[in-house]
Amino acid sequence: MEDPDGGLVVRLSVEGAEFWVSGKSNDSGIDKMTHENLGGDSIKIVLTVDNPDSVFEQALKAGAKEVFPVGEDFGWRLGRLSDPFGLHWEIGKPLTE
């Protein structure tokens, strides 16, 4: 699907594990750091899980850094973190199917 900033968001599924991938966005310059770390274009990955709070905490304990905490907005329970390679992951689930 197209995003409001003219980018593209792709929804993928591998053996029932669903995730979304998009190009860099304009949300407050957050993705600029990722772009510089990679030396080129960046991606943002949305991982959908049954319990985003638990998976988010596991990722933080494994070395990820919080970009914004899990909360509810735009019909999702969602949080964003950055992995040790600088890639941004949004971990969440839609509030309604």
C-alpha cells in the first residue's frame, strides 16, 4: 500500500509470521540515524505479534534501544525500537482485525 508521504509499505507473511516493510519515513527525523548507519537507504520493519509488550521487552533485554514505547494509536498497540545494526522495528498488533 502507499503511505501518505508517497512511500510504499509491503505486508509479507512467512509460514504465518506476518511483518511489514517500508522505506524511510519522515516521522521527526528518526530514520535519519538509520540511514547514516547503513550508508544508504533504510527500511522500517513492522512485526505483528500476539503480545507486543512481551516481545518488545525481550528485544530490549537482547540489546535493542527504545525509540518509542508500546502504546495505542491509529488502531494499533505498537512500539518502536532500533536493533544493534540501526534498523528500526515496530512491534505491535492491530487492535481490531
